Amino acid sequence: EVGKFKEMITGIVGMKGESIKDWVQKQVYIPAELLILAAAEKGIDSCPMEGFDPAGVAKVLELPEYMFPTVLVSLGYRNME
């Protein structure tokens, strides 16, 4: 129903502070999953990671203040030896 969709979008647009941060942190797993699936299709192994220091990663990557790392995905080929 269009009305419910409009209500959902309006709610997202109106989010501020921690609410939007919490929502974005949940949504970021959708593209991360697509990255993992696409990598697997190409024969590339991957591993999503949490438990890292977001501020440290942001500093190393020189991210603007409004960006914050939520999940890391390592990509590579396994050693078959």
C-alpha cells in the first residue's frame, strides 16, 4: 500500500542522531551480503567482521565525521596448499 510506504519513508527521512545511526547500521548488512554473494560467484572468499575499533578505522581511512564504519568484509583467495 502506497500510504504505508510513504509513512515508512517519511519516518526514515525524519530520523536524527542515534536513531538514524541505529537504522543505518542494520541496513548496511544488505549490501554487505550482496558483496559476499558476488564474491563467492567469482570464486573469492570473504568474511564479514565486527568487533573492530570504528573510530580507529575511520581515522586510518580519513573518513569525514558523518561517516562511521559498521562492518568490514575481508576478501581474498584461500591458500589451497
